[in-house]
Amino acid sequence: MPIIHIYGAGLAGCEAAWQAAQMGVSVRLYEMKPHKYSPAHHTPGMAELVCSNSLRSDSVTNAVGLLKEEMTRCGSLIMQAARATRVPAGSALAVDRTAFSAYITEKIRSHPLIEVVEEERVSVDDGVITVIATGPLTSDAMAAYIRDELGCSGLHFFDAAAPIVDAAGINMDVAYYASRYNKGDADYINCPMTREQYEAFYTALIGAEEATLKDFDREQQKDLTVFEGCMPVEVMARRGHDTLLYGPLKPVGLVDPRVGEEAYAVVQLRKENSEGTMFNLVGFQTHLTFPEQRRVFRMIPGLENAEFLRYGVMHRNTYLNSPGLLDRTYAMIDRPNIYFAGQMTGVEGYVESAGSGLIAGRNAARAALGQEREVFPRETMLGAMAAYVSEGSLEGAGRFVPMNANFGIIPTLGYRVKGGKMAKYEKYAERALAALDGMLHPTVQHEE
């Protein structure tokens, strides 16, 4: 029976392993945990979520929602796990991170064609089709092999995670449950601020002490970039007095039912687990020291006595300069038996990472079976992301940076759509899903 190797049991590696095994290919899945952990990982389970527990929008008129639907139609394990372990989050798909990891770990370990090997890999075996999904915090030894032996140039940026607080410590005499514009159930806790409270909070935030980057030497720090999607809240605040009011503290659409109007600013908290005992501060990724997080974030009305179950952290992420290095199946152009998957390819986000693993796993399996590789249509979100990773932006200009799923990387419709942006996105979704179904279930032509 043909076999492939997969390095890394994160979201991308687990999805790749599942896809390949479901196609009848034996998989040897290598994972260095629990013998060794990256700076951001702390539990032995697979598919550990180290930042937010939200997989973002669940609507196909949103780019990541369309991506979820495409992956679901492809038999995605990650989507199966997310549906099984979801927690209330309005129109978003959020999960209980512990249950999510446990679900995936059990499915992977119990699959008859997947062998899990708890071992760090630092090179690729000659002649073995391999998917490298070691993540944005790839070990130094493996990163050196990728750079020096495989000739892959790497770039770096900083990624940040938001704090989590104990629900019992939230003052519900001040805070209230609601969802923006009443979309979905009232699953978010909202902490309203007056102008005066915002001014005090803003002043404290921009002057707060940041943690020292002890893990990275000075040479590495020179070229590090903060990815916009995970911008630390204090960095965002320093961009301007009102920046937060148009970002994570935007009050629009959040009416306090006790006063019947919007506050000057609102901090939202989202459930971390199905029991609703833990909440994270939405958009509050941070690199402040732990004492400063406690001091400044307790200035938020309703969080005066909050107990922090996890403080925000910041860590280095590494990704490849993928255009010209990888093709649209996530295989190396010069070494087509080696595939990459996950954030290190230049996709950004949990779902996007799993999506790249889906494509890489399917194609690694097809290669092992001697079948023609599968290129997803550009009209699909899966295909558009693969094309972006392989070729860069549609214009082909500018520095290659990590990219979330978005409709800007999909080819235009070529005609005008009445009804506004949502109507146009519905057409994008219809076209994408039709193209995907055509690829997955091609019409069989019979000779007359």
C-alpha cells in the first residue's frame, strides 16, 4: 500500500492526514509533542488552538464562510470537529478548544491507515512523498533544514494572542449580553465605556510596558513585521486616538438594553468553552507584560475584578516566500515529492491553514497512488488561496505577506450585480460552489 509522511499534527497536518487516509493511502504522521513543545503550545493534543477560539464567520457571503463550506464538501475533518464542538458566538463559528482538539486527536489516532509517531523530524526521507506542516513555530533544526537543504527562503512576523478571563469575575451589573446588530443570538458579553472611561483606558494602554522579546536575537528582530490580522491592541492604539473606536472597541450596532443606546466604546468578550466559564477579549491580542495587562485591562468597565486565566502572549511566526517556490497543489516546484501546508505557506488563519492541508493531503495521496494531481479552480476560495500562495497577488506586485481568505483574491465576475455587496458575494459563492462540485463530481460523458 502506498504511504506518505506528514510532519506536524496541527490543523493543517491533521487535515492532510485525514484526506490522504480517506483516499486509501497509509499515513505516518510525525508530531514532536509531547516530548517537545513550541513556545506557543502547551497541551499534548493535536490541532491545538493557540490564539482565538473563533473560526470566524459561518456565512457563505463571507470569504472564510465560503471556505468552510468548500472544505465541508471535501469531507474536512477540521470542519467536522468544529461543528461537533461549537460554542455560541452569534454569526461566527467558535469552538470549545479543548473539546475540538480532543475530537480531532481521537479521529486521527483511531483511523486504521494513520500511524502517529511522537518524534521530531529534522529532514525528509529520500523518495518519500512528504507534507511538511510543522507550523509557523517550526523547530530551529527543521527550519534550518528547510532553509539550507531545501533552499526555501523564509520571512518572519509577530503573531499575538488575546487574554482569557474567568466568567465569574465579570461584573454583569455593568456588562450585558448582545450581538452586534442582533445578528444571531446574544452570545457576546459587552463592556460599555463612556468617553471619559475610554480616554483613561487609552492613555494607560499606549503608555503600558511591553514584554521583552527574550526568545529572539537582535538580528531576527530587525526584519520582523506585525501581521495586520493579529495586531497587538497597544500597537493599534498608537496609530491614533480613535483607531480602536473603528476596530475592537467599535460600539456601532451594540445597544445597551438598559439605557437604549450605544456607548462611546464597547469591549466585546466571546465564549472560550461550551460551559461559558471562560471568555476572551475579542481583538485584544497583546504583548504587554502580565502585570500591565492586569492593570490596564481591569480599567475596562465590568472587568474591574476580572481573574485572568491566560494572559495575552506574542510570538514569532515564520512563513515561506512561496511564489515561485510552491505550485497550486502546495508542492515544491523543484522537488514535487515535498509539499508544504499551513501558515508557513503564507495563508493566515485557522481555517485557511486547514484548507491548505486539505489540498496538500489530497494531492500527496494522488501522487502516491500514481494519479494526476488536483488543481482547485481559481473561482473557489480554496483555489484562490492556492493561487495566491503560488503566484502572489493578482497584480503580482509588492512584498509577499500572509493572507486571510478574502474575495479580493478571487477573479471578478465580469458583470455587474444589482443589490449591493452581499448580492455580489452571493454570486461569488454560487460560482465557487458550482466550480467545486464540478471538480469533485465531474460529469461522465457516454458515447452515443
